[in-house]
Amino acid sequence: ICIYIPIFLMAVIGNIFVLIVILLNQKMRSNSANYFLVNMAIADILVAVCCIPMTVAEIVYQVWIFGEFMCKVTGYLQGIYVGASVLTIVCMSVDRFVAIRYPMKSRQIFTVKKTKQLILTTWLLAIGVMVPLILVRKLDDYNLVVNDLSISYCVEQWPSTEYRQIYDVFLFCFIYIIPGVAVMLLYALIGCRLWVKDTSLSRQNSYMNNEVKIMMSRRRLALMMIIISVLFAVCWLPYYILNLLMVFSPRISRKVIPLYPFALLLGHSNSAQNPILYCFMHRKFKECIFRLVKCQCR
């Protein structure tokens, strides 16, 4: 529980800083790629505010105390935020690929308006995919004979095990398999492109220094995006693996259920990681943080 406190604070305060830095800086605001970072920050803040307090309370009390409405909404919202983050990561990898492969056309392809429309599409798609969660999550009430009390657990009640298995496999493909393959392929192509460019530029004269700087900047940004993708995958993978185990292997599920809170903690911790990463790897973001502290960010 104590670990959740710094995660919550960093997720909320750190990502609010991300929003302030990007939205108050005209140059960063004019770059469509930064709107993907804004979208990630919004999703991370929502995870922290809407999901972490409920999770902590459930760990402390060992029962669900927020009623049936919040039981349905909390899991649904968490699914939406995770889904929107996954789709945003895919969009960022496409944006980086286009920027490096077609630098002259990238600003025409990813305009600020088109980027905002794409971000809206990611949210709508995530909302649609996660609808089954709000339908199956319900309160399971138990009456205690000794104290004449009633306790409730927030559970998923599916029409049949087969339906849940099908949906969980679909969700795993939606969250991991398809986005993972797409992101790995795109960044592999980006890596090949940057390596070929580096080899050719190293043979040129010193008057190419400006192009070398541009290439190095793109390489740093691509590396940051790769790390964002890897951290997200690593943090949420145990949670979804445990979900699959509990559905397909009831015997194993009894042994791994105690690990569930730790897997969820790891997933939630991802919401606090991106602001730290930006401070170390995003040069313009770091510069604007210092200016913001001095009240000079504009």
C-alpha cells in the first residue's frame, strides 16, 4: 500500500507537468507528435485518479465497498485507459516511422488536426472493445451468519466459461500480440533506416553536421518511444497473463491469485514512469521544465 503513494503522486503530478509543459510551449504544441504524449499523460492521470484509490481500498478491506455502479465502471475505465494507451503507442511508432522514412511528407500526413482525430479514434475504439467488461462485472454478496452482516466482492459473471476465454484471448491479442508485432516491425524498419543513414553520413564532409544533428535527435526520440513501449508491455504483461491463467487453468489460478495485487501494482506503476523518462530523454521537455520552474515557459 505504501508503494502506491509515490506511484499515485508521480502519476498525477508528473503527468500534469507533462500537460503544462507541452500545452504552454508553442513550439512543442505545434509538433503533432507531442499530442500523442499528451494523450498518454491524460490516460495515466485517469488511471491514477479513477483506478488506484479503488484498488488500494480493495486491498485494505479485502471486500468491495463502493457499490455495484463503481464495480462496473472501475474495471471498464481501466480497460479503456490501457486500450487507449496501447493504440497511442502504435500511433507514435507509425508517426516516428513516417517522420524518418518520409521526412518531407510527415508534416502533411500527421497534421495537428489529423493527429487529434486519430487520438479520438483510439479512445472510441478502446471504449467499444471494453464494453463487455461493464456488462459482466457485478457484485457477489455473502451474508455472514455470525454478525448478521453482508459483504460484497466485485467479480466478473460471464454466461459461460467459453465466452470469457474467447474474450480474454481477444483482449490479449488486442493489447499485446497485434500492437506488439506492429511496433516491433516499425521500429525495426526505423532502426535499419537510421543505421543506413548513419553509415552514409559518416562518409560525408563536415558540412553535413546539421543533418547529423537532426538524425541524432530523431534517433533519441525513437529510442525514447521504444523504451515507452517496452516499459508498458513489461508492466502490464503479468496482469494479463494472470487473467489468462485464471480462466484457462483453474488449478493454477488458486496458486497465482495471491500474485494478482502485485501484478496490478506493476501495471499501475507504468502511469508514473513516463514523466521520469521524458525528463531524462526528451531534451526540449527538460529545457522547458527548467524554464517553467523559473516561470519563463511560454
